[in-house]
Amino acid sequence: MPSQTARELVDALVTEQLVTIYVGDRPEGCSIQRTLLTNASPWFAKALDERFAEGQSLTLRFPDTDPQVVEYFVYYLFHGRAPFQDYAIDVSNREEAQLLQLLSLRLWVFADEHLLPALQNQAIRSLHYLTFDLCSPRPSTMLEALESSSPGSALRRFMMAELILELRRRHSLDKKKRSVSSESVGFTPADIDAFPNIPGFTKELTEGFLEVLSGASLHGDDASVEPYLVPETVTD
């Protein structure tokens, strides 16, 4: 994306256009400055190019996106960060933590699809904190994360490691517990049957267990979030 000078930005705002964003089946939309969106990522710059329908109509639609994810994205546009803060998330129970885990993974996927690496990293930091300091994700959350991410991606690697660790806890091979609840998440037969349908799952699961058997730590010796962060520079 070409660089923009401060003067060019100010000049653009003189005749600023507003883009209306519609989410799901909500009839009302929210309006955001076109310049704010096009500067956010190459994806939005291309989508709002006047040669395309969205750029001509100044309308963006996200029919299948969780509305709260788009709300977090809009907040990020104006504040430079998502509403949650790593290590400062006020969560008092397991259900609340697991809902935030689901939101964090969906925000990561949205950011990945729309070339927003800084937002991806905020989302994975939130997911990492919620998982390591509080509780394991629900099986349905793990499944959605694996289905929504490509093999080798940061989210896929994180959740594959977490799935393997949870399976080990389920079979009493790993006694490490999280603070919000000491219970294992508990997989049903239906949960287990769903995972092998994910492309690449069986290979990644086998490789993960081989790492465990070799004595490796799936999340790294210090369980740092660093291996799951993506470069924050995006090119066209």
C-alpha cells in the first residue's frame, strides 16, 4: 500500500466519504470514514477502490461474520487496539472466559482474512492469556479454530497444541490445571469424530504427539505467545 503524507491525509478528509458497513441480517449499518478503512489494510483499500462495486456504492457487507467481531474491529480502527487488554481481562468464571476465547479466535480469523496483522496479534494474545491463565477452550471452540485456519498458521498451531494437551489431560497424562476451573473440558464421542474431517488434521495430530513423546513442549519451554505472533508489516 503506498505511503500517505500527513498533508495528503488531511486533504482526503476535506471531501471525506463515509462507508456503510452491514453485518449479518441487521438492517441498520454503521458509517466509517473511507480513508480510515483504506488505510487500515490493503484488503480494504482494494475493496473500496472505485473500480469495484463496493467502492462505487461505499458499502461493505459481512453477512456471515459475528457482529461482535465487527464491533471489535471498528473499536480497533478508532483506538488502535481491541477492547480487551492482555493480562487485564476481567474474567470471573469459566463460561465468560470461554466466550471470550471464542470471540478472540473469530477476531483472529477476521483479521487474517482482511490483512490486519496487528489485530491478529492482539487477538492471539487474548486467546493465549485466557487459555494459559484461566481455562481450556470448549471442544466446539477448538473445532471452529481448526476449521477456520490453514495448516501451519499461528492459530492452527496454537489450537492443535492445546487440543493435544487437553487430550493428554483427559487421559491423565498431564495434570496441569488452569485457574478458573480445574475440570477438563470433556470431549464427547461426537466431538472426537468431528476433528478428523478437518484437512491435514490427522497428520498434524500425529506430529504433535510425536513431539510430546520426544520430550518437546508443544507451546515452548516458557509457554510464550511469541511463536504465535505474525509479522505486522503487510505488502500489497
